[in-house]
Amino acid sequence: QVQLVQSGGGSVQAGGSLSLSCSASGWFSRNYCMAWFRQAPGKEREGVATSDSDGRTNYADSVAGRFTISQDKVQKNLYLQMNMVKPEDTAVYYCAAVEGRYRGYCPGFAGHGYNYWGQGTQVTVSS
């Protein structure tokens, strides 16, 4: 059984930095995609960034240039470095993962495409 355990997050002032981690256990395929999503109060869940087993990354326009997604493939850890944060980045952040049907497979920002989720971590950015 794959489990994703998140750490990090918290409160920070606008313009500051914060990092999130997601540790995967019970891992599976050599082809996979991992992602960060977030959900703000009263809003729908949205994709933040993705990273597949080949190291390709993708970012939402709202975070491109400020956030960086990365992996430690040996430890099966996923990271999100958040720089120049804004109050609108306030949300509960979730890591997600899915085993790839083929090399390069990644559902992108379609949340229903992921079948493993972390427990969620609150990120609060004050102005």
C-alpha cells in the first residue's frame, strides 16, 4: 500500500519562503507522476506543479517562477519550494501520486487522475 506523508508548511509573511515535503512509502512502478495541489477556503482544488519519473515538471501559471517542484528519486520524496509567496497562496496543500501506465504518463492537473494523496498541510501567507 502506497502512503504519502507530508511535512513542512506553516505561516509566513508575504514575500517570504516556505517548503513542503512529501515522503512516499510502499512504492511501485518506475513510471509515475507526482504533483502538488492546493485548496483554499471556498475554492476548488487546483493543481500547483507536477513532476514525473523522467524529471519533467509543469507549473500552474499562478506559481511559475516562484515555486519549484523537485524529487529525491532514491528516497521517493517530493518537495515544493515556495518563494516570494503571496496571500493568495494561502491554502491546504496536498501531494499526490499515480503509477504510470507508460513512460511519461502524467495526469497533469486533473486531480481525479491521481490515486494516492497526502494528508494535507496548511500554508498561511499574511500580508
